[in-house]
Amino acid sequence: MNQPLPKKTGGGIKNIHRRFTKYLLERDTFFATFWVFIFIVVLGMVPINFYFLNPLKLALKDFDFNDIAYAKLKKGSEISVDNRIVIINIGMNDREGIAHIIDKAASMGPKILGLDVTFDEARDPYQDSLLSEVIKRTKNLVLASKVIYPTDTSKVIQKGYFADASHQQGFVNMVSKDIQTIRLFLTREKIDHKYYYSFASAIIKEFDSLAFEKLEKRHHEFELINYTRKLKRYGEDADEEESPDNKDQYFVIEAEDLLTDKVDESALKGKIALLGYVNRDPNDILDKKFTPMNKRFAGKATPDMNGIVVHANIISMVLDNNYIKKLPSWTGWLFAVVIGWIHMSFFIHYYLESHIWFHLAAKIAQLLSAIFFVYLGIYLFDHYRLKLDMKLTLIVIVMAVDVIYFYEAWASWMHKKYKYNTVFKPHQHK
């Protein structure tokens, strides 16, 4: 007589539960999991540089699963325009042109201006003199500086040619190499017992003191950038050009329109005016950075965002108190240990009791786990601004299967040599 459906269902659940828990508390499961982490640490210390691995290494070098939230889930596409910030595109203007742009913008009453241009040396005497005078009388202008690192242990602030004329400065350094994605910003840097603030921090300090105090009270040397806004791209495929996410989320004023009085004074009054270079051509990489908003979330080839827009995103994040909460690194290790331990129990069960199905069951489990944990990480990031790094967990799950073979050989040798009690007995596979 057939069993009632509830009993069948209950038996199936009980059988699945048994596959995960039968070996969960076995000493072999703990030790095999421990060996996985030993291999991870050892392999991480070995400088592997095989030529045939270089393309893969370069493609995945700067990959972060959370980038998928921007590239595929279009994170930030529904965010409204930030009316507190106006970007003024200075284009390819020379120093005389920049002086006129600053003077005109300042006359329209912005609360603070920021010029994302560094001036390393003298040029034309007339233009330099004109720009110096404009900078000197524009007291609410934040000028760009740089932090230079001559060695790994030394750092120097490079204020630029117009330092004596400026009233405020902020360094524009991005925390990355040229080929890496900009994910962090340095809030401030201590040099010779004095703090120097980043370009964004210096602007926030003058625009909103309460937001700046909250930033300071976080006591974070680095902050993860929560990108929320971008500018419309030109030259894209027609279907992307017409998509609703391809729009300006910052108000951009062209220098020519500003200088020819085509911009109303209300557009800048009481706001943050960011002066910098903007180009919307996806193939023009001048002054562009790689960001998580790049439509290619892996193997990025073309930078996607001008530096001035990166600064704007940082400012928006701090003003909105919209920080990303990054869990401490130990939580990632703890999560990886627990998940790896559970998977190891499951793998050992199939390895010993259903060995013919071991590889199929293991591959299916690895695939499903990878999909689930990547989705979990993206979901937490997209909905709760919570960053949980899942890379270590996925590495542990992948390596666990191969480590079982090594552990079996080690445990069998220990059993033969020292009577080590183990579930891995010779010819134990079924």
C-alpha cells in the first residue's frame, strides 16, 4: 500500500537532511575543512605567474560580484537628479578660459565651488596672472591638490602652482591604480602631523557641516563609494540610447552657455558648483575612471566615468548619509568556514556512501551554491547597502571536493601508522 503523500514528503526532507548532517560532527569533516583553508593560505602565498593564465588573471583582477547590481540590475537608475550639485564642463579651455568660468560661476552665488584641475607649473604669464587673481578673490573655491608617495613609507602634499593664491584645497587622488575600478575614496591624509582633506571632503565641510561631522565621526580612513548617479552617454547603440536609465542624474552646464549668459542665476545659487572636464563619448577615455557603473562588470576595457562625476557621487553619498556598510573581514572568514563545513559534510556523505554519484552531486551542489550565494551578496548590497564579500566562500566550496582526495590519503596513512580513527577506511566507497 502506498504511503500517504505527507509521509513521502517528510521522508524526502529527512533524507536530504541526513545527507547534510550525518557527517557534520565527525572529526574528519572538521579536519578536511581545516585543510581547505590551509591550501587557500599556502596557494595565496605562492607567486604563480603562468603565461597561459594571464588573460584570465587580467579579466578577473578587478572583478567584484556586487558590480552586477549596477551592470545588470541597473542599481541607481531610478535615483532622481541631485539638485544640490551642478557640474560645469570646462571642456578644453586654457587657463584664461578657466579664469573666466570661475569668475562667472562665482558671480551667480554658489555656496562652494570646486575646481578639479591641477596646475603643476607656470605657463603663459598673462594667463597665469589672470587665473591667480580670480582664485585669490574667490574665497569659496576649493582648488585641487595631490598627495605624492615618493616611497612606500613617505608622502608629500603637492599643492600646485597657484597654492599661494588659493584659500582652500583638497587632494583629488583616487584610491586605485589606473587600470583598477574606483571603489574607495580617501577621506583625509595625515602628513607631517597635519590633516589634509580630500577634494570631496573639503567641499562637504563648507557646504554641510553636519554631514562633514558625521563623516569625521565614522573614523574611517577609507570609505566605500556608493555610486548612485551618472551622466547620459552618447554614441551608444540605439536601444541603449533610448533606455530610461541612460539619462543625466546631475545637472551639467556647458562653459559656453555659462559665459554667454544662457544660464539662469538660480541654477547655481546656494549650490555646489563642480568645475571639471566632462565628455560623454564612450570611446573617449580622457580623464575617465573605471567605476562599478561600467556596463561591463568583468573584463573592463574602457573607463566609463569622468573624475568630476566620481567626486559628485562621493559628495551625494556623504550628504545623504548613504554609506555602504562593509562587514569586517572576520565575518567573511567565519561565513566561509561555516558554509564550507556544511558542504564538506555533504560531499563526504556522497564520497563514502554514493561514490558513483559523487562528482555529479558535487558539481550540482557547487553550481547551485554559487548561484545562491552570489545572489545573496548582490541582494544585500542592492537592498541594504551591506557589502559581504562572498569570494572566499565560493573558493572554499570549489576546493572542498579536491581536498577530500588529499584528506582521504592523509587520514588513511594516519590510520595505518598511528591508528587514527577515521571514516575514510580502505575500500570504503560504495
